[in-house]
Amino acid sequence: MENVKKKLLEFLSIGITPERLAFCIALGITLGIVPALGTTTMLCTIAALLFRLNLAAIQLVNYFVYPLQLALLIPFIRIGEWLFDVESLELSLELIRRMMRDDLWETVIGLWQTTFHALVAWILIAPLVIGCVYVVIKPLLRKLKLERLMAVSQN
């Protein structure tokens, strides 16, 4: 936890405002949990360029939340299935291997549809995640910056 605090202080000390860093963290978390494996680095890079955010900061958050992306993959898939009222896909490595062996094209189409449904679920939830993370993180970053300023002024 101390390393995270140190890294946040580094970002704040190079001129990133607590508000911009909070937005960067909120966007990095939200894009980092997108239920399409292999896309988050590109999405975070595009977001950093589009919103003029610190690329290192957003990618650090993206990599930090990778385990969360994996943990939320199945819930996003299930929410997508519920939203589109489709039958639940059996998700086991053995079953997917068997499906690919039996009908590769049908398996690819089915997995793309499942991913699309999960992405729709993520799109619906993403604004809420960004907002909640931003509201929670911003005052913490302001306090951290203030503590740093006070410590510097005492020296």
C-alpha cells in the first residue's frame, strides 16, 4: 500500500491535479475491467490521448486491476445473457475445446456474441463505476496532496 501512495505522490508532484488524477484512476479502473481480454491497454492508451491524461498513470491502474477484470468476466457475461434473454453459455475450458473441435466457426460466433453481450453490460455499468470511483478517490488525492505540501513546507 505504501508503494501505491508513493506512486500517487509522484504523479501529484509532477503537476497532475488531484481531479485529473482521480479521473485518470476512475477511467483506468473502468477500462481495465472491460470484458474483452486483450483490449485494455489499447483502450487506456486511446483514452489517455483523447482526454490528455497521463499515459503512465492510466496504464499503471489498468495493469493493477487486471485480476479484477478476470474476476468480473463471468459476472459481465451473465448480466449480458440476462439483458439479451439468451441461454447461459457453459464456460469450461474442456467444453470450449470440444466445441471448437466440433464446429470452430459456430464456436467463434457464439463466443463473439457472448463477448458482445458482456460488453453491453459493461457499457451500462461503466458510467456508474467512473462516477463512484471519481467521487471516492478525488478527496483522498486532495488530502494526500495537502499532506505532501504540508510536509514540504515544514522542511
